[in-house]
Amino acid sequence: MPIKPEHLDELLAGYEKPEDLLGEDGLFKQLKKALLERALGAELTHHLGYEKGDPAGRGTGNNRNGSFAKTVLTEDGSVEIDVPRDRNGTFEPQIVAKGESRLDGFDDKIISLYARGMTVREIQGHLRELYAVDVSPDLISGVTAAVLDEVREWQNRPLDTVYPVVFFDALRVKIRDESVVRNKAVYLALALDCEGHKHVLGLWIEQSEGAKFWLRVMNELKNRGVEDIIFAVVDGLKGFPDAITATFPRTTVQTCIVHLIRNSLSFVSWQDRKQLLPALRAIYRAETAEVAELRLADFEAEWGKKYPAIAPAWRRVWNEVIPFFAYPPQIRKMIYTTDEIDKRFYTRCDIFCGARAISWQSAA
């Protein structure tokens, strides 16, 4: 519900300087305190079943019993609030639960600072400086430890038996490593299930990408319950298709066309890229695999002398370039690259699931 302008005018009537809004006793903190206390009062009213001062509450066996002071940590610093209570002690607040001293969002700040490489003591000083909040080292350690426990649980969760499409790729991110933040490659498996929903199956950090590493990843996925992957979309790493089919022998491996084009353009001077790129696009946009092969030959005839490494690079992985030609344009757009997942075609995943289910039954 939008706030009426006249209410804002009333709140800002005494505003003269930024501290009046953002300071220790500023309007933001006062407003947060008032809203929290009003919400807690409404929760207690709902719990008791009658408004404050309502005669209907007489003889119900439970009533209001004052309040107690509590300090909660918020993104804007600590806020002192009065938490109402009932005589029977059965009231369980939701917005500020019993035993909780932090509102949603505060733990995220601790985790964010920790991920950026700050030590526990540095986080403590940072929160004190920015939010005037004294947070104990034990609290910071507890928050980060809880997150690590959740991560381990997520990493080992069971998976579906069949995924229509799984994209395998890497992201370059900043990662905390022994109190130092470094740029590292995080390898991930992103899947579409039979309903077309996205799932990150796992994240792995490795010093170098190689076929042995991906074979270990495939075995991990299998041990977590995956029995079949219909399409695996990968970059052009040598040995990657063999690592996949060694674990999932019926999986069709599709090379990421975007990766292949990027690698091809790395051989090309800037002044030639604008003219050469349409010839490359014509290959993967061909109507059939046979037409694509003819266009690759045309490309080599036109550009092969100047850039002799490009066409052979495509031919070396040709068996992984052409699988998507067997499918209609809607499916091609979904599987031709690890960089692009078009939501408009998620609903077509049932085609893959149905096709593989039939072949599975036939094989049985």
C-alpha cells in the first residue's frame, strides 16, 4: 500500500539535515522501531483474539502482560524495541522470534563481508563503524559456520534420475581462500528438469579444468542419483565428451557453438571479423547437418588460406557440433550454447523426457 504524501510531509516536518533521517536518533530508526512494535502488537492481538482494551477479552484466561525490552540488530544498526507478552507465556512473535536478535538481512551482510576476505575481527570493526553495532566474534563465526553447514548439505542433496539438458561451464568469481580473495574458476552444472525448471546440480572449484576432473564430477552426479542425461552441452575441452559418455553412455554431447565461435575469432584480426562472422553463423544456422558441412567447406575455401586453423578446429569436434541439427529450431535454441538458456523454450523439455522414456523401455 503506497504511503500518502501528506503522511510523508508530516514525518518530514522537522527535517533540516541528513542526520535527522539517518542519524542514531534519526527518523529511519524511529520509524523502524515504531513499525516493529506496532507489528508485534498486531501479532499479539491476533494471538489473543481481541483488541487491546476490548471487554471481550475478560474471562478468556489470557491477557496482555506488559512488555520487555529487546535489542535487535538490523541493516541500519541496533534498535531498542518493546516486545509485548501475554500472561500465559504462549505468545510466539513471528517478526522478531523468541531467541532471535537479528532481523532478516543482517546475517547476509556478515556473510558478504566474510566472502570478501575479511577476518572475523575486521567484520566486527566494520559493523561497528558503519552501523554502531557491537557484534561478538562468536556471533560472526556462528553465522558463517551455519552457512557452511547449509552448503555441505546442498552439495550432497539427492538429484533427479533423469535430466533433459545439463549445461556444464565455468564462471570466474572472486573467492576467499585462506583470508585472501582470489579470482578462481567455479565449474558448474546447470540442469533443466522435465518441467523445465532450472537447477544448479553442483559447483566445483578446481585449479585446472581437465577430463579427469569432469569424470569425477560425472561420477559424483551419478552417486547422487542421476541415471541419465539426455543432452550435455559443453565447451570444447578435449576429452570432455569421453568423460561424460564414460559415465552416461547414452548421453548426446553438444559442443557450445558460442565457445567455438569465440575460439575461432581469436585467430581473426579485428578488421576481418565483421566480414568473417556471417560465414561462421551460416554454418550453425544451416537447415541440416549436411548443409552445415557444405557451408564449412565454403568457409574454408574463402578464408582457409588466411586463417587455416579455424576450419580444422570445427572438424575436430564436428561429431559434437551437429547433434542439435536433428531437432527443430525451438530445441536448437535451447541447447546450442552454455551461455544462453531461453526461458521461452523450457516447456519443450517434455519432448526430451518422453523420447528418452520410450527408448529406455525399448532397451529394457
